[in-house]
Amino acid sequence: MPNLRLLFISFFLLFFWVHSQEDTPIARFRRYLQFNTAHPNPNYADPVSFLLSQANAIGLKSRTLEFVPSKPLLLLTWPGSDPSLPSLLFNSHLDSVPAEPSKWIHPPFSATLTPDGKIYARGAQDDKCIAMQYLEAIRNLKAKGFTPLRTVHISYVPDEEIGGVDGSEKFVQSKEFEDLNVGFVLDEGQASTGDEFRVFYADRSPWGLIIKASGAPGHGSRMYDNGAMENLMKSVEVITKFRESQFDVVKSGEAMNAEVISVNPVYLKAGTPSPTGFVMNMQPSEAEAGFDLRLPPTADPDLIKKRIAQEWAPATRNMTYKLIQKGPIRDYQGRPLMTLTNESNPWWPVFKQAIEAAGGKLSRPEILASTTDTRFMRQRGIPALGFSPMTNTPILLHDHNEFLKDTVYLRGIEVYESVISSLSSFKGESN
Ligand SMILES: *[C@@H]1O[C@H](CO)[C@@H](O)[C@H](O)[C@H]1NC(C)=O
Ligand SMILES: *[C@@H]1O[C@H](CO)[C@@H](O)[C@H](O)[C@H]1NC(C)=O
Ligand SMILES: [Zn+2]
């Protein structure tokens, strides 16, 4: 007599196997989301081989570059009919920030699809969606018989979330990159809670500022001028006033958050430690404070440096300072590190019209409050926009329970079909 229970279990397993092998855009997206690419130990090898198999299936050329051992960078290419024209580069990063599984309603690398269409995964918005949408759009365009005039490249880079030093920075400085003759770059953007797609034309440049004050030490009971604490607090007051002046512009609606210079205190260090806390009857001879500064490309870095030297940490007040500049604020020709979003940039109208042709609308171009790999491309003078087609979506990058709706993801593929076909057909002026 056949073992009915065993038979039943076999059918059950077969059912799940068939479903897990399903080959739809959503199934492929979920498979890509299931690789644990979180720092500090991102799995790069498996997602790269997955993407390679996808590229082979679609018929794209591929190359794996490795500027640093175990940090692969995958480059896919769809050759254009006129390879002499500057090419297009669609970039995304392979890695993601960590996730705390206990704070998630579904495991962060399960890519759980809920009945209402939400796909939960670390990286669903940042930025594994675009990574797969680029491929799906090309798959569809190829199926429709479309041939690009310009060559289209897709790059999958490591380490964006930890500064891109071993990823995009080395890539953009390489001979391999030079040879691509890239004319225009699209990279990650952010979700939009409304109906319009967001687009980012610049990043803010992060600076770290440490100011140190010194002054004569003294008994806690004595009133005297120019103690270290007094000197530091005078600076903190001046910096706080500057911060308010910038924040007021945002509060009045004249500028968006990322369009002003932000300066936020991140630490204070002073006092003489004692076994129970701090010595309370002594005024210390040194005091220091740390600030996180973010400069939009429109800010004049020399003016800020002058302000720091003369007002925030003046030597006349026994102050010294250290400025840690992370990343450039000007391109190689000394121009502000931003991509024009008007007719002066020939790619802009083509991009904008492609969005409209797909039935979408762009909101006012923005400066990104944080940084992405685009700064490396912009530094080389290459126009680059940050764009992730997600509308009516809460902004959940780096947050718990990051998710993307299946319908939003699929709509994004259509948007990229329009964007890739328009940009790759663009005959151009001279660029
Ligand atoms: C600077 O430090 C010296 C030495 O501690 C002190 O004598 C002087 O008053 C301080 N000056 C100011 C402006 O803080
Ligand atoms: C585009 O914007 C830049 C920077 O704001 C400006 O200098 C340039 O004149 C603008 N070009 C056009 C065609 O409006
Ligand atoms: Zn990202």
C-alpha cells in the first residue's frame, strides 16, 4: 500500500519548488534581495554570479573587475550601433547597510511578499530595486527588437555604504572607466511619498569639524576671563547662531533642507574625570567639541573655512581646529559639483521627456542630504542624476521594515524602458 502521507508531502514540496523557481520579474527581484549583502561582511560573490546569469540570459556582455581582492565590480554592456558616441552608465551598489532582524516584522533577507504586495527586504529601496529594474527594462526592450544607438553600461559596485573608496572611487579613476567614454550617468535616488518622481542633481559634501579651546585652569570658585570652557562656549554660541540662520531659511520654506549648510554638534569633551564622575571644583584647561557639517555644492568652501578660522575657532581666543573634509566639493575644473537640470545640460530634456512619455512627472530637482557614488562621476565632470522610480512609497532606506510594493517595482521597469530607450537613442549635440 502506497504511503499516502509521503505522497502528499512530495506534492507539497514539488508545489513549493515550482513556485520558488518561478521566473517572473518579481521572483527575480526577490531572489536578488535574498543575498545578504549587509556590512560588515557583505556577500558579493553570490549576487554577482546571479546577475551574471541574468546578463547571460538577456544577452549582455559582461566583465568582472576587481580593484581590491574580494570586492568585485560587475560591468554589463549592451553595445550601441554607434560605439563612437559617449555611452550611458546605469549604476547601483551591491552592498547594503545592516539590519536588526528583531526589529523587523519579516526577516530582512527573506524578501517576504505579503498579500497586499509589499516586498520586505533590506535593500528593497536602497538600491536593489534599480539594480534589477535596469536589467528587466533591457530584457523587455530587447524582446521588442529595440537597438540602442549609444552603448548602455550597467555597473554593480561594492562598498557604496562605507564610502565607495574600494568601489566607485577606484572604478571612476580607472583606465577601464576612461575607456567606457561615459557621457551621462543615472544612479540611485530616493522614494517619493507623493505622485511625482524625485530626482537629485547634487550631493552635500560632508565635513567633520573639531574645535579645541584652551585657557588657564583654575579653582571652580574663581571668576576669571578666558578659561577653556568659556572660550569653547563662546564658539558654540556663534556656531549655534549660524545653524539657526540656516535652519530659519528652511523653516520659512525658502530652501529645502539639503540646500542649506547644516552644522550639528555631535560631541562635547571637557572636564577632569574623577572616580564618581567629574572633578567639580576645578575649571579645566582644555575643552573640545565636534560638529557634523554638510555643504551643498552652491556653498563657497573657502568662505566657510574663513568663517571657521575667524569666528568659530579663532586663535585669538586660544582655539585650534581640525577640519576633516570627506570628498570634494568642486569638480576637476573647479566647478560646483552638481549636474545642471536645465537646457544647458543636453541630457536633461531627454531624461525629463522620457519620464513624461512613461506617464510620470518629476518633482523639483533636489540636492541629496547625504552622499552617493555620483559624486565621483560628477567630479570627473560627467553629468549624473540620482533617480529611483518609486512613487507613493514611504522613505525607508536604512530603516527597519524596508519594503517596496510589487506594483511600484513593476511600474519602475516601464519607466526605465522609456528612459533607456530615449537616452540611448539621443543623437546629441557634440557631447
Ligand atoms: C590663552 O591662553 C593663555 C595661557 O593659558 C592665557 O594666559 C590667555 O589669557 C588666553 N587668552 C585667551 C584670549 O583666551
Ligand atoms: C542653467 O543653470 C545654470 C546654473 O544655475 C545657469 O548658469 C545657466 O545659465 C542655466 N542655463 C539655462 C539655459 O537656463
Ligand atoms: Zn544606496
